Amino acid sequence: MKFAVKAWSNGTARAGVIQLGSCPSPIDTPALLLSTRKGLPHFISPDLLDSLPSPDSHLLQVSPLHFLEGLSTKTISTVGGLHKMLGLHEYGIAAVARDSIQCLPEYKASNKIGASFETPCGRLLIKPTEYVEMISSMRPNIWATLADEVPAWVSSKRNRISVDRTVRWLDDCLALNLAGGSVFGAIVGGSDLEERKRCAVEVASRNVSGYWIGGFGLGESMDERPALLNAIINVLPEEKPRLVCGLGLPEEVLQGVAAGIDLFDSTYINYLTLGGFALTFALGRVDSKSHFQLSDIGSDLTKINLRATIFRKDVSPIVESCTCYTCQNHTKAYINHLLNVHEMLAQTLLEIHNTHHYLGFFRSIRGAIKDGKFEQFRQKFVESRREHLIVDAIPA
């Protein structure tokens, strides 16, 4: 893996390029990793992956926990790893032992010798040796070490324990040296600024290729998150990439980018798709006069619920100007029908659109950083969303 920062905006927001061995084209950052179940996005089949923007969509996030039922790690290794098993030779795969859709980490005191996870096979204790063996068989491009994630409401003592365990498991994983690929050291610490900083300092002193920042999306508020992110980022070297899980909403992504995060997960897309929602917020950038240019999708700047009866006879696409497969071939009325008769094709079409739209959001972010106007972009985006939500909340 090779990573380089190409542009800065407002001192900390940065745009870069990451090159993975399996991807023929470099991928611009900040970038979105597509969340998967056993290697593939929830509702997008391999043949439809090509309909998503390339190479923006060529980063997949995999949870090794999903493979604990079914094929053994030995079988996956014999096949040649996940790339060959899935037939996705030109995609980058990042393995992270967190399943944000189906479960959250153990909140009680975990066993000292391994991390406790809720898996498809029930709650299991995963030791570093077992975890590294799983990673070795899958051969991902990037993999994060084990982490003892805790929610925001635990005690200072529990935060301290989580950092100690995570650093110890990091050393165990590095000592085994079996997996190959680029190792991202896990950084935790809950809502404790000092523990977050201590963990970041410890991980930064190790020989890792990048950093996986865990423990977010577990109860901390939007207001306290910037300080937590800054406590971590301020002690990390600039030349290595940073991946975070748990920041999904557009406003949360912008918080992460402002702090200097390079890679994000896409569980937000999955939640929207499962609920029957389609993204419709405006995509744009700040021009030379610092004005926010909205696209021509009308006044709806957030999302729409395609289960609603108002769309039963609406023969327009989700977003008029969208070039995704769904908007080019299907209408709101058709997707409304599919949702109401419980046809899985509805989720397939929605996930294609939502993924396509969110990738466009990240392109706008990168454009704003390269123009040196990220903070203006962020402020205008948040203000426009807030104003629209306020208007919607006022009764007619």
C-alpha cells in the first residue's frame, strides 16, 4: 500500500491518494469503504458493482467475523484468499473486526486474553493468534488489529483497561507476523481525551502502515466528538492513512474530514436502504466567489421515504440529475411498489442509488479541499441541511 497527501484545506482537512496492489487505479481520499456481508455489499450483486463510479467504489470493508460460519479459514486460504473467492481481483479489501450493522462490541469487561464479539455463531472469544490466522487466510489489502471498544458512558477505569488491552493485542498481532498486508493499528479510549491520546501515542510508536480509529458511534455526542478526534490526530504522523468506523451521517463525515480522517465506512447507506429511504441532498461545491452551488434536485435537501403513498404514482426518478443505474432506468413509483410488496429488488435499486449518491458527496468534499475551501463547503452544507429540517418541522 502507498499513500500520499496531495492537498490541504484549513490546516487539517486533507485530500490524498491511496494505491493498493489489487487496484489498477489509485483511489482518491477522503474515500468511502463499501460495507459488506461476507465480502459483498448487502444488496448489490457482483455484476452490478460495475455500475458504481470507478475507482471510487473499489474499496470494500469486510468483517472477518462473518466468515466464522460456513467455509473454514483453511478452505479460504486454499482457494487463494477473499479476492479469488469473491472474484473481485481489482478491488481493495479492508478487514475490520467490527460489524456495525448487526451487532456492537461487548460492553462488559472482556476476557484479558482476547476480544469478545457477537458473531453469526453466537458470542465468541477471539484471541490474537486466531484472529491473525483468519486474516492470513483471507489476505486482505488492509487489516485492523483487535480492539476493545467501549461506549461513551463507561468509567475512566474501563477506558484505561480498553486502551491497555488494545495496545497489548496490537503487539501480539505484530509479533505473530503471519498475515501480510498493511496493518492498521487500532486506537480506542472511549470518551476520555487523555486515554484517547495515550492510545494514539502508543500505536503511533509501533511499526504500522496506518490507523484504525474505533469506539465512535457508541454514544458520544456530536459536540464532544471534535475534541476526541483532535486528541488522536494531533499525535499521529501525517504520512499514514487514517480509517474510522461509526461516523456515517453527512455531518459526521464532515467532522471527520475536518479532523484529518481519510477513510470512512458506509453503514449509514445500509441503514437508509433497509428503511426504504433514498438520499436526495444537494451535491455541490464552493466556487471562486465562495458561494455554495446546489444541484437541480429541488428543495429536498435530505432524504425521502419511498414507502410513502405520495410516491405511488410518481413516475420521475429519485433524483432527476442522477446518473446511477436506478435513476436512469426506474421511477419512484416502481420502487414504492417493490417496497410495499416486500420485493428485495427494492433494496437493490435503493442501495445502488444511495451508494452512487454518497460517493458523489465524497467527490464534492475532495473538490472543496483541493480548492482550499473545505470549511466554507462544510458550513454551507450543514446550514442548508439545518434550514431545511427546520422548515419541515414547522406545521403547515
